[in-house]
Amino acid sequence: MKNFSLKVFKYRSYTPIPFLLLMLIFQNSTTYSLIFGFIIAAIGEFFRFWGVIYAGSETRRTGEVGATYLVVSGAFAHVRNPLYLGNMLMYFGVSIMSFALVPYLQIAVIVFFFLQYYIIISEEEKFLKETYKKDYDNYLSQVPKLIPALKKYINPGLVQPPRNLKAGLKSEMRTLQASLLIIILITIRHFLH
């Protein structure tokens, strides 16, 4: 099972491609689906970027699970997996924008990415428990996995990476470019119909 989990982790950046192709091929967008879907996708990008400005380029790991810090600042003080939450919201938002194969594609997107991230999160949590022991157990017991809490986790003196907007933007650039490309393509197809 560990080999499967590591493969899911390694190739997680490519799994949206079939869904995005289906969204473009079977697009049936409306003005309302474009607006509503864009808002959901933008909220997803907000969570991603908020997480990346604290976690930095480590979020781009593809080989093995790892972490230099136990990041509990920024978005991580409200939800343990802000980037995965952000991704799910972005994919779901784009599926709403395209309004393709409603409601089957949207349900498939939510179910598939929930299962994918469940596998990845389980593997990452094993690493974090082994590496950060009691600090991680304390964090785990107080911060939800995927649904943000309003109450902020209070950092118990853990060394944190500095918040870095510039490095965060640099790290997030590939995701922003891919997201904007698909949003532009869906919008163009909508207006050409």
C-alpha cells in the first residue's frame, strides 16, 4: 500500500488532466455557472496561496513525502491541508464553470480528489507523526483536516518558516498559470457558443 500511496503522491499534479479535458469537451456553461464556479475556484486559490506563503516551495515535492518544518502558521493554523482543500475547491469550481456532464462530472471530481487526498494525507501524516511526535499530535488534535476552523491554532513555540509573499508567488506561479489557462479556455468557449 505504501508504494501505491507514494505513486499517488508523486503523480498528483497530473490527475486533474482527464477531468479538465472532459470539462472542455463537454462544456455547457451558462453565465451563472461561470460566475459561481469562478468564485469557488478563487476561494480555492486563496487557500492554496495562503498556505504556500508559509510552506514555500516544499509544497512542490514530487519524489518523497517530507517537510523541513511543521508549519502551523497562516492557513495551517485553521486547516491542516489548505493546499489540498484549495485544489479540491479549484477543481470543483472549474467543473461548475464548465457545467459539463452535470451533475456526474462534479460528483466525480469531488469523490476522486477526496479519495486521492485522503491517500496522500495519510502518508504525509505518518511522516509528520514520526518526525514531529508530540508537537504534531497536539496540532492534529486541534486543527481539522480539510474543513477550516474559525479558531486559530496557537503556535506553541514551534520554529516556523517566515511568511514570504514573493517566494509564495514564485512557487504558486505554475498553478496560477494552469488555472488561468483553463478558466480562459472555458470562458472563450462559452462566448463562442
